[in-house]
Amino acid sequence: MFDYSNERLHEIAADVLSSARKLGASDAAVEVSESSGLAVNVRRGAVETIEQTRDKGVSVTVYDGKRRGHSSTSDFSANALHAAVDAAYQIARHTGEDDCAGLPDADTLAQVIPELDLFHPWDISVQDAIALACATEAAAFDTSPMIRNSEGASVNVSHGQFVAANSLGFIGGYPYSRHGIGCAPIAARTRGGAMQRDDWYSSSAVPARLADPAKLGRYAAERALARLGARAIPTCRVPVLFEAPLACGLLGHLAQAANGSALYRRASFLVDSLGRDVFAPHVDVVEDPHIPAESGSSPFDSEGVATTRRQLVAAGRLNGYFLSTYSARKLGMKTTGNAGGSHNLSLASRRTRQLDDLPAMLERLGTGFFVTDLMGQGVNYVTGDYSRGASGFWVERGEIAFPVEEVTIASNLAAMFAGIVAVGSDVIRRGTKQSGSVLLDQMSVAGL
């Protein structure tokens, strides 16, 4: 599965740091990585693409006092490694000084590295992956004669390992895996009639946790069928319910707006919001990097800083940002262990009950718009303004009335966060984010 042993990756990391010291670098950091993958895509029962990948690389950062240089190579030979270190050092010598540059403070580095069970190999052959993708797509076609086409089904397998080290003595690394199955059927009532597309996918570090292919294909087909006959609605201002996968996107917006680089550049509507009420008072957001076997888990960030579980939002109040060492220094704060991004964010409400499933959330919505798909990138993180193309369903008296398309929903992220009325118990994980469906008090819906 891997061409290099963990011991060899450690040796390469040590050699790179030694070369940096010999050149006169004041500090250095290195990451040595290797990965392999398989991606299979089929469409209408025929193979479209088979992609097998093998990658490796060394990324080195060298400091000359407060000057920083960076280079990388995919060649693990001694000459190539030395050339990469020398290139980084020469860049550092000729770049400008930055008072915030440098390795993390020693006391922030991970000392004990917990085992988080992140590596679960999927020993699947190309032929078996093809058969699995075909079975997923076939299940979608078998759902109804109105499933008349497909954008295909896919199976993805990924394995990797890395070792990170720096001149302060930190060294750590681990293998990991990420796998997925997806399907995107197309429905039409009559041949040549108006078509609707939808999709569904399942991903996990653990192959056994992936959704059953037949069930996944059928569900993707049912979603496409449910969109037949979609139409626009008159412009209005109504309550809006975000389906759980889209609600996970709200967490992504939070992570982007509360990111240190945006904050020190004052390019976020959350500047100076620490300790303030940002969400509705019943909402909590937790970051937990130590959940076993989750792809968003990590014992340390990309700088080697220890990660910790924390309540980012408590009863609506923003208690933390996402800071690397550099952005923290720019803000006069301390790193939060988020160099490289957030880890396992979950959105929850203190009011949520076990019975608050999707039907209950639709009943809570009453009359309004249930959003199941979003398009476009209309989010301005400086102002918080939010405007995106959307499709979904019009809901009346808690029941779905008809599918909706070609509308735009608009608001402001600050108002959306503060206007969360309820969070459902229909929790789903998408990537490193987890949430149930989210009901907002109101948004503008631009239609006819």
C-alpha cells in the first residue's frame, strides 16, 4: 500500500532538518508524505474513468531569524532533498523580515500524541470497485422508469501517511484513510421531458461505515424524482429550513469568517466578535479533534501544535477563533491549533429533542421554503452578505406542497446565525462538519 516505511519517513525528516542546520538556518520545519488512491467512475453501467494515483512529497520551511523561505520536492533522493533545503534557505535569506514569522512556541507543541484510529485500509480491487459503482447506479435506475439518465456513480479509495517535524524537537505523524461512494441520477416524467438531477454520497475513514450501495442509489433516485415539476415561486420573505447537509455549510461559513488570516486583515464580519453573542442563545458549536476514526480528527495541527476539544460557541456566544501561530501573533493572541483548518465542528441546539426529526422540523417550519440544494458562491465574508441560488420545496402547514427551483435566497450571515430557531435531530456529517437541519426565522426568497 505504501512504498516507504514509517521509519524511512522519519529518517528523511531528520535528514532535512540536519541539512537546514548545516546551512545556518535558525529554525526549520518539514513534512514528508506519501499517498495512494483509486477513483472509479461509471455511467449507465459502463466505465468512464479509472484513476489510480501514487504521490509523495517533502515540504520544507526554513527560517533565517525572522525571514522565512519555503520549497518542496517529490524526489526523495539525498541530492534532491539537499537542493530543496538550499532553495528554501536562499529564499529566506533574501526575503523581508516579519516579526510574526517563526516556529510555534515550544509549549504549544504536542507532547503526547493520542491514537485516533484514523487508518482503515480498503483492500478493494479495480474490478470490485467498478462492480460496486455499477450496483449503486443500477439501484437508482431500478427505483423508477422515470430515472432516465445518470451523471454516474463513483467509488473513491484513499490512503496516506506523513511525518512532520521541526527543529524544536517535535516529530509526529500517522497513516490515514478516506473513502467514498456517490451517485447522481437524472429523472424525467417523459422521454425528452424536463429533467431533474440530484445526488447523494457517503464518505468515511472506515469502509464498513459507508452506506449500503443499493440504499444509496435508491435514495439518490428518490431525491431526483421528488424534484420533478419544480417551479419558481413569487418573491417573498419567509422562514427557511436548511436540509442537514446544507446546514453543515453554515459551519463552513463560520470557520471561514472566524479564521485568523481573515481577522487580522479585517476582512471578516466577525472582527472583534470574541466574547459576543453571535448565534441564537440556544446554539452551541463544538470543535472536537479527537473523535476516533473521523476524517476531521488530528492530534496536532499542520505546525505540530496540540489540538484540544473546545466549545467554540456556548449559548450563542463566540468563545474562540481558528488561529495558526502566525495569525495568532498578528492578533496578539495564542494559537488555537488550527493551522490547516478546523477539526470536527458540530452545530447543536440546547432545545433539540430526539423527536425533532425532519418531519417535525417541517412542521415547525409551517409555511416557508425547505432548501435542499444551493448554487453559486455569493457569500461576502467582509460584510456577511449572503445571496445564493437555491432549490428545494415549498412547504404549507408543515407539509411539502411542491418542488421549487430557480430562486435566490438572501440575508446576512450575522442575521442568519442569530436567527436560528431550531436544529433538528436528523444529524448528518459532511466532511469535517456535523449538523441537523437548521430552521431560520426568515430570509428573502427572490423568485417570479
